[in-house]
Amino acid sequence: MDTPKQSQELVAKIASDGKGPITFPILSDPKHAVIDAYGIRNPKFNGEDGEGIPYPTVCVINKKGEVTWLVIEEDYKKRPSNEEIRTALKLSGGK
């Protein structure tokens, strides 16, 4: 839901740790078009300052632009393990 400027500030902040820059694009979705397209907008925040906050989601998209793996959680503390993500990447043709 961040604006492009906020996204660029985040990229700069992450790069300032001395471990290198982010080498992939960061999504800016201030009008919530992408989270709405994926159906991951958390309705708990509708009409509030945080409107447009998505559910925590991990998505693997192949080179054809197809979603090959999707995990949506209501609890932000629950996330797929790195091994689960690696397996999903391998199955989708990634490395």
C-alpha cells in the first residue's frame, strides 16, 4: 500500500546496512489494485488508517506470470518455512 516514494525510502534503508542493495523491484500499490486482484486485502482495516493492508502472503510466480504456489495467513506470525518456499520455487522451475 506504500507510495512509490515510500517504497524507494525502504529500499534505501535496507541498502544502508552495508550488505548490498535490493536487486529486485519493490511493489508500490497505494490504490490496492494488486492485493485486491489476489484477494488478499485484510477487511479488518477497511475504513481505517491501515486500509489496504494485505494478509501476510507468500506467492511464487513463474516466468510465464502464473501463480504456482500461494500461502495466505491471517496471523502475521505464521509464515512458510524457507524449505517450503525453496521446494515451491523448484517445482515452479526456479532455482
